[in-house]
Amino acid sequence: QVQLVESGGGLVQPGGSLRLSCAASASTFSIGAMGWYRQAPGKERELVAGISRGGTTNYADSVKGRFTISMNNAKNTVILQMNSLKPEDTAVYYCNAASSLYKRGDYWGQGTQVTVSS
């Protein structure tokens, strides 16, 4: 059973930056990729960014050029650096672990709130 523990998030003004971190523990041998999803009130959960253990990345068009995802394979940790944040980035962000990139895995973190507001 994979457990995902998230940290980061919070309140930031438009144009600001935040950093989200997610650490996977226990039975990580099955993880081929990790990623971040977000869900705003009244909307479906959507992919923000994903990364494979080999370093291949995948971003939603809405965050390209502003967000960067990275992975530390040794520590089974994935980082989402979010710059130039906009009010429309406000959502609960969830870490996800999957067997491969472009798949939505069965393992989720508890979610962390990101609020972009002046």
C-alpha cells in the first residue's frame, strides 16, 4: 500500500509562488510516475502536471511555463514549483502515484489547499 504525504500550499497573492511537496512511503516499487491534480469547487479533478521516474514530464496547457514538476527518485518525492500564480489556480491540490505517466493512479494524498487572492 502506497502512502502519500503532502506539504506546502497556503494563501498567496496573484503573481506569487508556492511549492508543493509529496513523499511516497511504503511499497514504492510499483510507482512509475507521480503527479499533481487539482479540484476547484464545482469542477472535476484535473491533471496539473506529471513526471515519470525517467524524467518525462506532462503539463496541463493552463500551467505550462509557470509550473515545474520534479522528482527525487531516491527519496520518492515529487515537487511542484508554482510561479506566477493566478486566481484561477485556486483549488485543492492532490498528489497522485501511478504505474506510468499519462495514467491516473489509485493512490492519492490527502489534498492541500492553494488559494490565490489579493
